[in-house]
Amino acid sequence: MRAHPPAFRDRVDAGRQLAQMLRAYAQHPQGIVLGLPRGGVVVAAEVARALRLPLDVLVVRKLGVPEQPELAMGAIGGDKVQLWRALIEELGITEAEIAQVIARESQELKRREHLYRRDQPPLNLAGKTVIVVDDGVATGATMRVALQVVRQHRPARVVAAAPVMSPESAKLLAKDADEVVSVIASHEGRSVGAWYEDFAQVDDDTVVALLAQFRSPALGSTV
């Protein structure tokens, strides 16, 4: 079967395409865009810029399988933990190993919260329309935890958005989101990165710089 070319040049291009799918929320008086670090913040910044909405960060962490950290067995954010029990049982991962991964990722989550926020409080999500953005959704574990964290703040509406996600992930996210939006609903089993020409890692400095832009009074983006 012939492989399709990448759909996005990079995360900036992906964010602009995703913003077109979300244009109904442009200049929404109660709208907020939340990016999942690191790559999701780059996509979210373009969405927020196009829709003229405030941007903030929501720190969540993938829980990687011991010895295979790129393979997700769940995710953590705030006090929410999502675990893929079927995979954990299949791989014979012990509760002690799970606890060790959770402890390590909790420390990293706190480090990033401090780094990205500095002295800035998070935006108030109560009664708001919150668009949660990542650069792609594979298993859905990380995004689902993010949605559950957002729900704790009593928003009026929650939208899960990513340039690419599988139909299975979209169905899963619909349990926690009022709306699920993507540019591509992939049936091809490709990795998220395969949909991008440039899917280079995003560093912390880039995330901090993007957030600083939207916190500038000159943009009128703060709430």
C-alpha cells in the first residue's frame, strides 16, 4: 500500500489547520486554549493566535512502561491517574513498578509546573469554554487525564482538539469532552510523528517563550 505524504509541515502548520476546524470558537468571550507540553503548546499557540483567545498550559505526564518508556501504560495530571490495566496485565508490570513510575513522573510534573508558570497563577476555567490541545493523540491516555483535570474546575464546555487522532481515541475522549475535533481521523496505524514533515522535539525554553507572549498585555490575551 502506498504511503500518504505527511499532512503537516510542522506543529505551527498543524496548529493553523486545526484552528480552521475550531473557527466557531473565534473570539469566544469565555474561550480559553490549553496546550499540553511540550509539543502541544506549539500547536495550541497557533490555535489561540488564530482564534484570538487566551493561552495557558496544562501539565500532564505520560506514564511509560518500565524499560519501554515510549510505550504508554497511562498518564498523570493533578490528582488524576489513568492506567491501561489490560496492557499492564499483558506485560506483567507490578504495582511496585507502577508506583515507581508515578513517583518519578510526579516529580517531573511539578518541575515543569514551576518552570512554565513561574509566579503566574493558572487561568480560571470555571464557566469557561476550554479547548485542550495536543500535537496528536495516540492511545488517548494523556489527553483523557487532561480532560478530567479540566472538568474538576467546572468549565461550561470542554473541547478535545489535536491535528491527528484515531477514531478509537476520539471515541474514548468523547466520554470526557463535549466535543472532539481533529484535522485527520487516522485509520492507518501511523505514529503521530509520521503525519509531520518536521516533528522535532520541543524544549522547555520554547514553551516558556510562547506562554510569555500570550501573557503580554500588548496582546490583550490575559483574563
